Amino acid sequence: MNMAISIALVIALLIVTVLFHYEGLFGLSRFADDMRGGRRVRMLFIMFGVILLHLAEIAFYGIAYWFGDVVADIGDFVGRAVGFADYVYFSAETFTTLGLGDIYPDGALRLIASIESLNGLLLLGWSASFTYLAMQKYWSEGSRRIVK
């Protein structure tokens, strides 16, 4: 039963984070196109927006770890006393594939952690690609000159 709950959480998290990321990038792109200001302002908006998207996705996983540990009791965390900030910390460490190992999950929560690193890697790559395309778009705006 614990593994079934973990699988359900993983599927829900994958769906939520991918849709959230898609809609977030789409919204950032639309809003940046409509913004007043130069290319620097647009790129800074894109960069800080992408960072906020990733922080929200990390928080989603942190909530899932809290839910799995405290509410559903499908596993535990080993290392030190775990509060909500520690769940988010572990999520950030896993999402970015840093993996320090000072806190780690036990039981069915391990499945969530393994899939989070794959999901984080893909979403970070997607953001890098999106940022590159935005740089290409906005930085080339200022370099076009009309020659008579």
C-alpha cells in the first residue's frame, strides 16, 4: 500500500510540475513580449520568473515529502529532526541533483526522491532552452539597424 501511495504521488507531481512549468514559461513569454522596457528588463524578468517557477516546483515536492512522511506515513527521513524547511531543503537538493546526503528518505519516499531528480533535470534543461531562445529573441532586437 505504501508503494501505491508513493506511485500516486509521483504521478501527480509529474503532471502538476510539467503543466505548471509549461504554463509558467508560456506566461513569462507572453508577458515579456507585452512589457514596456528594453531587452535587459525583459531578460531579467524572464530569468527571475524562471527561478520562481523552479522554487515553486521544489516547494511542491517539499509538500509531498511532508505529506508522505507526516500524513500518509509511507516512509521516514534519516539524518536529523525534520521540519517543513528540511523537506523543502531536501527537495531543492534532490531537484538540482546536488545530493549532499545529510538528510535522506527511507521507505516508499525513496521513489519520490528518485523521480524528482529526473523531473528536476528535465525541467532545468527546458528552462535553459527557453532562456536561450529568449536571449536570442530579445538580444537580437537591439542589434538590428536600418542601413540606407
